[in-house]
Amino acid sequence: MQTNNIDVQVQSTATLIKASIIATVIGVVVLIIAILPAEYNIDPTGIGKAMGLTKIAQAANQPLQTQSLQVQSPQATSNESADIVINTAPSVAEIQQAREHSAVRSDTVQVLIPSGKGIEYKLLLNSYTHLEYEWKTTNDAPLYFDFHGEPQGDTTGYYESYNISSANQVKGSLTTPFSGSHGWYWKNNSGSAITVQLTTKGQYLVKG
């Protein structure tokens, strides 16, 4: 009877410990060189940056950017395309800046009001338009005034007064309640002519 003897090689404890240490060292090296730069943008050796691994972590941490996409409409022909633009909503500051600089004008005029006479000066504005103004008499003499507005197309003679008083200077603002002419009537009750210097800023046309 023939007996087959199979020798199984058993590693020594020292060999197993050595292999474990080598595997641990390799794992630490991979962690420092590859995993930390790619996953967490931590690159103590600088090798991850040289290999471009830190860009992976940086791209993952960046917020989604606004993109403009062009896609082919299912109904479009080969020469037609539909544009889909994905935009973030404008901030409050951007809306305010657009409002302040969109077709805004600023003017300074001088209006001579003869003694015992009244003069009107009007601006044409759309409804809900913001107007800033300031006026003063050049010699500080007071004037009776009526700051008012007349609706566009009205034939009844209706007008709305915003401020009626006597003063030598007034500074303020108005958001127009309707489209039409808005402005001032000054009455000079003194014995000499008075000049009014008026400064306006907003979206309007000068009616005079």
C-alpha cells in the first residue's frame, strides 16, 4: 500500500508579523498620498496636489454653479433649437441697483416766478414710479406751493394734492399713485420776482 505524504508549509509567527507590518505601512501610505487628498483635500506631503487628487475633493465641495443649457426641442427642425437657461434669482441688492440705474435721469432747473404770479412745472411719470426731488428759493423767500398730480387722459379736471404749504425749501420723494403729470404750482405773493432751483431724480419726461 502506497502512502502519499503532502507537506504543508506553515509560516512562522515572525513572518506573519512582518507581513502585517508591511500591509499596515502600505495602507497608511495610500491613505496619506491618495485617500486624504482625494476625499478631504488634506495633502500633508504635496504628492496629492501634484497628482491632481486634491481637485476631486475641491470639486465635490463647490456649490452648484448657474448653467446655461441648450437642448434640441422635440418639435424643432434641424435649424431650430430651444434654449433653457437656468439662473439663480437676483438678490435684493441687485434688484435695487437695477431699479436705480435703469433709465434714471437727474435734472436741475431754475424757474423764475414773477411778483404776484403763479407758475406750474410738471413731469410725466408712469404709475408706481419713484421720484426724488428738492427745491429752494435762491433768496430764501417763502412761496405758496401745491405739489400735486393729474391722471393721464383725465378730462374732468381732477387732480390729487400731495403737499400744500408755504416754504422756501422742500426735500422729499414720491411714489406716483397713477400715470400722468406730477409737479408743482408755486405762487409768488411778494413784491419782487423769486427764482426756484429745482433738482429731480427718477424715471420721467419733462413736461415743463
